Amino acid sequence: MNQNKTERSVAFFEEAKKYIPGGVNSPCRAYLAVQDTPRFIEKANGSYIYDVDGNAYIDYIGSWGPMILGNNHPIVLDAVKEVIESGLSFGAATEREIQMAKLVCGLVPSMDMVRMVNSGTEATMSALRTARGYTGRDKFIKFEGCYHGHSDALLVKAGSGLIANGGAPDSAGVTEGCAKDTLTAVYNDFESVQKLFEENKGEIAAIIIEPVAANMGVVPPNPRFLKQLREICDVNKTVLIFDEVITGFRLALGGAQELFDVKPDMTTFGKIIGGGMPVGAYGGKREIMEMVAPCGTVYQAGTLSGNPVAMAAGIAQLSYLKEHPEVYTHINKLGKLLYGGLRKLAEKADVPCSVNDIGSIGSLFFTGQEVKNYLSAKTADITAYGTYFRQMLLKGIYLAPAQFEAMFISYAHTETQIKETLEAAEDCLTNLKRV
Ligand code: HOZ
């Protein structure tokens, strides 16, 4: 496969830049971090995604995770088709919201109650507000390189697009006031957390963490790390929030918290619970969630929250996952094949690489160092990643257009496609060695 036609994408991009900042509605999509022209997408189906120039790619983004069953899965599509006949939005309570809440709370035992919102950003922002309201404290801890959406207090030393372009991991426009209560610790370094607790006794409302970091590339937690966070939160009456926007319903039906057997007090989810529709959710212990309006004094609201179309899509996908454990067997098996294969190929090609993976998500970092936190992730050679990315794209492999993002495998991927991907990677890594 040689997917090198880009005429229409180039033209669209030029046009888009006139009206949309950077030509895109989310920075990662601009391909700045890989010095290429973004491919404008026409459609996606199963494990493939197609651009406007007629190129087909094996899709390892899957809309950044939610397409766990593959793009356009008939179960999800049929549910959407059925519900749109009855109306697109009411801004009023519906039965599907109860179904969704029961489903989510049933699958994630740490959650007694859940509130639907429209994105992961809203979910984390609201969870944090709730934790602050519940504890009556202002400060909270996040980890360098973890990304929890783009609300002000959380855009401090954040991962994802903020690091992708080699820029500062902070955003202009975030006032000192908004950021002053955000304390940052080092991922996988419990001592850095202990130190913050010692320096801010009785003042820390919450720890928020991606239980598996996936926005500085994929970085799994050390074996004891999450349990240590649980313990220190218990001792200090601090709310432990797991941001499972990426890991929820993906690493296991009950998310990373099931896999690592650590119960957070609160959890946030994103697009995966809407089957790809714009959805997020936050929830947790009853006594904490009862702080949320109209029960309690923490305010949060939204016309599109619990939107009927999004609920129908999400219920269809989550129900399918619940009834089909073979989805996880399949994607995890392909994960081993793909990430194990990449590790061997990098070794064979003698390119300094570090592959981190867990289940169906993984990252190939262009560094000889073990990647266990933001600092080590940052040692990756982003120019090498750009070269690798562009070559893979030409060979029909659609990867994240930035070093510090994850690859996602879906139920629609096959062993044959993984082999095809590894063959492409072998060529690209060998070429990279020559360069
Ligand atoms: N925040 C996403 C990556 N971690 C990218 C979102 C998008 O561009 O769609």
C-alpha cells in the first residue's frame, strides 16, 4: 500500500486555516508534532479509516480510544438510528439516563452514583470541584505529564498536545490564581507525593491521576504506586480520583481500578461511555456525589448532559462489552503481538526505542531510556518519531500524530493487520537506522 495522495487534504487544510485556528478543532490534529499535513477524514469502518484523497489506513487511534469495538460498529449504529427518530435533545430527564447510570455503577463497583457530562474535560473539572466541595480544601495533586482535559486548574504541567510540540507544558491564559492550588508530583514517584502532603498538611482535597498514564505516551504505574496513593489518601482524608478517560472499559470492564485492584473515591470517564459520541461522566462514593446539585452545594449543569443519542450509543457499546468478554481477550492478545513485535523489531534494527504497553494500548518511544515518568518520556526523539510516523502513514498505518500519545487496538483489528503493521514498522525502523 502506498497512501501518498494528499491533494484534497492539503487543499482542505489551507481553507480550514482561514477560519479555524491552526485549521483544526483540537491541536493534536494539526500534525505539527510530526511535520506533516493532517489527513482530512471522510469515513471509518471497522479497523480502517479513510481520508478524502481515497487513502485507506489501519486505524490505531480509534477516535482516541472509544472505538473499542471498531469504527461504526453495527450495534452502536443501530442504537443511534433507532433513537434519533424520537428526537435529538430534550434538555430533560429520560429513562436511558437511568439505564446508563445503572450500567456504569454496576460495572465499576467503586461508583455508587454517576453524573453524565459531555466530555472528559467536563468530567475531571467537575470531579475536582466536587472533591473540593466535599473536603472544604482547595489544593490538589496532579502528576507531571498526566492530562485531564483543558480546564484551567488542570492545565498545569499537562501532557498530550501541550508536550507534543516541544512547547511548555502549561497554557497561556491560565491565571496564577487558578493554578496556585495545583500541586504537581512525579508519576511513579511516591516520595514526591509524600513530600507534598508534608508541606501542605490538612490542605489537600484530592489526588487526580491517570491510573495508567496515556498522555505522555503510555506509562503504566509501578506495582505498588496506586496502592500507596490509596493509603496516603485514606490517612489524610483526601479524595482519590482516577481519571479513566483512556483506561475505563478498555483495560478491563471495570477499568484500571479493576486491573490493579485499587478503589478510588471518584472516577472520571470520557468518550468511551458514549461509544464515541460526546460524553463524559464522573462519579464515586454516594456521600461525595451527594454534594452535587441539586442534592448538594457543588454546582454543575448542562443541556446536553445525558443526551438521548449519546446515551443510546453508550448503552449499546457498554452492554456489548459486558456480554462479550472475548472482546478483551482479543484486543489484549493483539496488544501482546503488536507491542512485543515492535520491541523485537526496534532491537533488530538497532534503533534506541522503549516500548510501553498494557493490554490494547501502547507507545513506542524513540529513546534508549526506560520510560516511567514525564522526564524520561521527554528524552524521546520527537524528530525520529515524526519520520517514523510519516513513513508509516505512507504505508497505510494511522498512528497518533505525536510521540506522547497512545496507540489503540480495537475488536475489529485482526492478526493479519497486526502482521501488516509490523512489516511496515520493520521497514520504517530499518530506514530510520540508515538516516
Ligand atoms: N486529547 C486527545 C489526545 N490525548 C486529542 C483529542 C483530539 O484531537 O481529538
